[in-house]
Amino acid sequence: MKTDANPTTELERDYERFLAAWPLYSNSGIDAVRAAEFARLDDQGQVYLDYTGGGLYPVSVVRGHADFLAAHVLGNPHSVNPTSVLAGERVERCRAHVLRFFNASPDEYAVVFTANASHALKLVGEAYPFEPGDQFLLTFDNHNSVNGIREFDRAHGAATSYLPVVPPDLRADEAHLERALARAGAGRNNLFAYPAQSNFSGVQHSLDWVPRAQARGWDVLLDAAAFVPTNRLDLSRVQPDYVALSFYKMFGYPTGVGVLLARYRALGKLHRPWFSGGTITVASVQSDRHVLAEGAAAFEDGTLDYANIPAVDAGLTFLEEVGLDRVHERVGCLTGWLLGALAGLRHANGRPLARVYGPLTTDGRGGTVAFNLHDAAGDLIPHSVVEMQAADMGISLRTGCFCNPGAGEAALGLSAGELDRCFAAAGDRMTREEFGQCLDGGSGPGAVRVSLGLASAFADVHAFLAFVRQFLQ
């Protein structure tokens, strides 16, 4: 394996070349933000490349939130006492801020606070009025929290259909999409779900699909969790019926608050299968009746996380001050350089070291890059080996299929027959290791994923490339 003789000199030389190729990086002004808010990365020698897994919290947001909690007394908002009123005011202040951040009209959209994006998606799945003859259309490229909605529609006799994504770029075929959208049942409940950005490959599926699908009779559920940390979602320009996201993906803290943004018309279409504290105006045991609250309150089960929701308000302010467009530009520059560098890594015999799954340019993609490494003979280097060796060097990345089996199956060329055979052999229980043994005799199919975000710097990507070069033969 090869190592770098003088990494400091090489870093400086490569940084000059990088700026020559990607000059907008130096205009972002985020280096000062990294030094002030994320100094712990460099102090501890950490190379963090898992922003799709979770964002990093700015130290000022955490300290400011701690000071706020220490200086105030907050109570359960479901009352008119002083501590409850303060908590309620902070919740509503944050609710209004969420609408402003996404440029969503308060007359058009409701803000439903949830535990995370998965919880928001579950709220839609369990309450969408599926019946026999209805349809649920989704792309292969979806997180399992979206895939799981098929269990709700099947339980109610509706039909599930998948829109494939096509290698090597792992995008949907537009002609296939058009045929699928044309199959909407007239007067039926038709739900179309897809991610604005893939958490597997970084592919950004067009937001223009939203009005196209709606014009053909579909309600649209947009998973925005991987998109919004580095891209602007303007809900005045495009208006999905439902949008799910997690705030920790955007700014790292708090980890227990997400949101479902829902158009009031679409929210009114949902029928909850149960009720709980906070979701009703009145309920009776003897009369065996209940009346659901109006709007967002009907979907906010129990007591909201009123101690942490004010931190969301502060996190949104932080992103606004940094400038989401600047973050987007910076991540795009780093991603472009990373993709080019990976493509240029060759073994002594000319074979490529890395196979990237997804687009090889920055057009229509975000800062999530999935790939596998291969030795000089072309054999796969297990992703588990890459992950363990990266961890030994203080590099945080992720491996597997990232809860996105459809994109993984398409990228890795797994056939339905292979998968059916393994599931049939498993019975009711199967470990991930047993699944991998069945498919390829190894540790399991998957890939290596690095993802960039707000605090990413050139030195992080450069350190990762130095690590990857150690696999050259």
C-alpha cells in the first residue's frame, strides 16, 4: 500500500489546485464559521464525513439553548399557567419560523412537530385514506421509512408500485415516470412518494415532479431529509402535499425534533387511526366518543418536546446567518473535487480503485457519494474493511445500504430472483450477516458512503483521499 511522504506539503499544493478549479469555494466565508463553531473537529483530529447520517451542532446554538433553559421556567404547554404560556409561545414562535424558512404561506401549510422525519412519514402512511382501488407509487430510491408505508396501503387493499432507477446515474427514466403518473385512478386516492435527494447516491430527483404528479391526480409526499441541509426548499415555488424532514440533519441539535409540513387540504384528507393526549378537544369513556383537534394539533401526539423546540428556532437562525446558498456552493465545490479525485485513482495496472454509484458530476446531485473500492485484480474490498480502517484513522463515514434497499439493489445489480431466494430460505427471521452470506457469501451487499455538509472543509476531503490511496496496489 502507498502512503504520502509529506502530507502537509501535498495538502497545500492540492489546495491551490483545488481553488484554481473551484474558485467559488474561497468565497463562501465558512472557514471562519468552522473555526468558531466546530473547532472540536480539528482539536480532536476528527474527519467527519457522515452529514447525511446527521449534521453537526454549532457550539453557539448549544450554549445559547443551555443559557435559555437555565434562565427560564418552562411547563407543559397544555395550560394557561405562566410556565405553560412561555413554553407555548416559544413553540408557536418556532412554528412560524419554520414557515418563513421554507417560504411557506401560513394560509397554505401547517407545521406538525414530530420526533423526526420517519415519524412524520409514519403519520402520513397510517392516516392516508387508502382503500381498494387506490394506489401508492414510490421510487426504488427511497428510505425505508417511506418504503414502510406500503404496509399501510396493502392492509387497506390498495396497490403498491415502484418506479425503478437506472444505473449508472441511478435516476428515474422520465418516460417510465410519465407512464406511471398517467395510471392515477380518477376520483381515487393516489399517493406518490419520493426523496428530493437520495440518501444513498446523492441524486437529486426533480422538484418539478411535484406539480406534474399533482396535475395528474396524485398527492405528493416529499422526503426532504437529505435535501434541506444544503439546498433551499422554497414552498412558494413548489408545493408538495406533505414534506418530511429532521432538524438534526440540518444543524445537528436537537436530535429529537422533526416536522411534517402539510398543506391544509392534504392534512384534512388524513384520517388518524387513534387519538391521544393533545390530539383531541374532548373525549369520553362512558360515551365512547372523541373529537379530534383542528389542524396540526390533531397530529402532535402527547406533549411536544417543548424544552428542545426553542433550539430549532436558534438552529434555523444560525443557518440563515451563515447562508444556506453559501453552504450549497461550498458543498458543491468539495463534491466536484472528490468525484474527480476518486475517478482518477488507478492501480499500477490501470484498473480503477473506486466505482462510484450515481452521477460523476455535480449536475443534479448533492454532497452524498456512495462507492466501493476494488483491488488491482478487480475484486471487491469489503466495505466493512474500509469502515474499520477509516475508524482507526479518525474518519467518520458510513457503510451498508443506508436504509435505502431499492437504490442499493439497483446500484449493486441484485436481481429480484436472488433476493426472493434468500428471503424464502430465511423464514421469519434473518440477520444482516445471514442475508449477506446468502447473496454473495460475504459480509453483505452494500457500499461506502461519504457525505459533506455545513462544516466540511477541503482538509477533510483531502484526508479522506489520502486514506483511500492506501488501498492502491
